[in-house]
Amino acid sequence: MDFKTGLSYDDVLIIPKKGIVNSRREVDLKTNLTRKIKLNIPLVSANMDTVTETKMAIELARNGGIGIIHQFMPIEEQKAMIEEVKRSQGLIIENPLTIKKNCKLKDLKEKMEEFQKAGLIVLDENKKVLGIVTMRDITLEEDEEKTAEELMTPLKDLIYAKPGITTEEAKEILKKNKIEKLPIIREDGTLFGLITSKDIKIHENISNAALDKKGRLLVGAAVGVKNYHERIKALLEAEVDVIVIDVAHGHSVYTINALKDIKKNYDIEVIAGNIATKEAAEELISYGADALKVGIGPGAACTTRIVTGAGVPQITAIMDVYEAAKKQIPIIADGGIKNSGDIVKAIIAGANTVMMGSMFAGTDEAPGKIIHKNGRLFKMYRGSSSSSMAEARAQRQGIKVRKDISAEGVTGYVPYKGKVSELINQILGGIRSGISYSGNNNLQSVIGQQNFIRMTFSGLKESKPHDIYEL
Ligand code: XMP
């Protein structure tokens, strides 16, 4: 038999082409996540419970990428996470946290702590604004029975604005009055939104953020391939930007049925996958996928290839899917990225973005604590099909772990890496440089360029530091 050869990241190198940029900083990294959604950098954080929740999604979008919040939690929790991302940085927070006027001091403090907010808007029973309670109003207060209405600064003493205010006007008011928060109140006294000085500052500092039409951070969410209607409805209420159908075998009847059903019933961009062949790509495109997620078994915590014997090495998988997807819909290369060079290789093979789990899992913004082990720092990282995930899921649902399903993932540790924004900066430096080696000044133009050379084991050995003792 003449078998096809499957190649992965470590099997190829990009053949350099004549560089055209004067500085690597000139290299433009804009790309498409889906047909309609544009990102400023090609990075997506994986929909895994040790990778993407609110903090990661906020940081990814602030830096120009996007986070996909995982689905391994009750619907209301996932919805609340999307809402928090949407509230976090848009210039006008549309659904600021509010409290009822009879809320007692103890509950008030708890809410502020839980949501890490220094101020809450007080509403009456008709949702009209009565005032605002800030830390200043409660710090020295000891009477736990006092209510929000008794503690707040009342509306008559508040500085507020009307809908339609511009950024510059809001900034002026905040500066002139030395205040942190500016409620936006409608003519009828109901709350329209909130502008904070913190958000204005963030806006000024992060011009590269990936934003929706209302100027809020982009965020995605994963749903399962079954029983997804209630979850999708809740996510849409929270104004999620994109849905990922989270399933290991994307070229399957049940995934296709889910894709058709979701596209028919909801007006939302849908990322379908995971797949690894041209046939799978053609079929998912024909049923309305807005992007294709490629990767069967390349992930750091995956054992699919070992347990099932199935998969396609990732460079070949991307190139095959690209044959069907090129110029139609974007590709997300998911799993197996170990360094920025792999990201450039994925793009050269045909990917528009990359999804990463283990690379991000060691950062501050990933869920979970820092673990001290043998004098070194780590964070936990686990495959979504690992046995520890199955146990956690069974416990949450109050059922027994199914014995007829074998794990296709493992649990382990990844080195602690500090702030994700610093890691992203490092990675982007590598990608920009890689694109300049590929003879271009923008990411879009090198997608699918496929100027690869295959290397042998000696080539790989030569590519890594050798014959020196590393400090
Ligand atoms: P990296 O290499 O970035 O991979 O850590 C992240 C991707 O791995 C996939 N994933 C799994 N694949 N069993 C698998 O075969 C698992 O338990 C598992 N959990 C995650 C997923 O596509 C993710 O984005």
C-alpha cells in the first residue's frame, strides 16, 4: 500500500523568502476567527476548564485575540462569565452590577468582594436609580443591619450623565469632579449604563483589543453536541459573539445534525470541529460552519491517538483542510502548539488562528492555583476527556462515573508562567519575525503559503540548542 505521510510541526521548517520589512514591528497580525469575526492577533485560548474562564477571556481579548469559555459548568455560571467579560471593558458597561435598596451591609460587602467591584448602583422596585454605594460609604460602617438605601450617596448628590455622552465628555466630567464612576441614567430614571475612569484608561492603553460593535470585548463559549438549546439561549442573552461546538469527532452525524440545527435556529457564528480531513471540511462547510477547528489528537494532554489509534499529524491535517476551506472559511489550528515557531508553521500550512491550551494553562489568568513542587512552580492542566474530568462531571451531576467510556486525555502539571499578557507579547514577537522570514509584512498574505521543507531527525536536532550547556 502506498500510504500518505502525515507530518507534524517538528517535521517541517519554513523555507525563508526575501524579507520586505524594515522592522518586525511593522508586521500586521490581523486575521479572521470566523467568516465575520475579525481578530487583531491570531491567538485563541482553548475551551478547557483549566484554561479559559473570565480572566483569561478578558486578557486574550484585551490583547487582540479571543477566549472561548468552557462548557463544564451550569448554564447560569457560563452565562454570568460571558456577561462579566462584556461588562469588563466596554466604555459603557451596559449591565452594571446593581443592588436592591433593602440589601443589608453584609450582603453588600459580599457582593462587592465576589465581583471585585468598588461600587454598586442602588435601584428601587421599579428599577429606577436611587443612588450609588461605594467602598467609601461602607468601610467604617459597623451596623450590619443598615441597608443600601441608608448607606448610599443619593441620586440628588450624584453626578451622572444621559445616554449619548461621548468618551471625551465622560472623561472631562470624571476628571473635573474627581470621581471614579459615572452612571448613565435615562429620562425615566432607569439605568442605561455606567462609565468608569478605569475603563477609559484601559481603552486608551489597549488600542489593539478585539471588540464587538458596541466596543466591548469579544468572547466565545463552548456548548456540547447534545442538549444545547437552553445553553445557547442563555449565552445569546449574554450576547456571546461565537459558539464552539465542543466535540472530539467533528466529522460525525451527531455533530452535523447539531451544526445544522444551531445554524437554522440561531443567528450566531458557529465554529465546528474538530476535524482533520478535506472530506470533513467540505461537509461542515456545506452545512454552514463559520470556521473549522482542526486537530484530532495533537494536544498536550490528549491520548486520543493512543487510545483509539485515530488521528492525523497536525501540519498535514491543516494542509488537507485548507484545500477545502481556502478562501471560503477560516481555519483554527487546535492543539499541539509548543512555541511561537509552531504557530507560524500552522499559519503557513493554512490556519488563520491557533487555539492553545497547555501554552496558556500555566499563566495567572488560567483557573486554578499555583502549585509548589520540588522548589518549582506549576499549575494543573487536564484534558477534557481525562478521567479526572469525568469524575468532576459525574460529581457535579450527582451520577456515577460511566465505566464503558475510556479516557482520551490525561491530567498533569505545566510550568507556572506569570501574566498571560507578557507571554502573549513574547509569542507575538516570534510570529512577527516568522512572517518576515516568510517574505511578507502581514499575516493574511502568508496563510496557506506552504513554503515548507521537510526535515529529518538530524534537522530537528540541529534546530534546537546543541553542544552547549544552557545557563
Ligand atoms: P494543547 O496542545 O494546546 O491542546 O494543550 C489543546 C487542545 O487539546 C484538545 N483536548 C483534548 N484532546 N483528549 C483529546 O484527545 C482530551 O482529553 C482533550 N482535552 C483537550 C482540545 O482540542 C484543546 O483545544
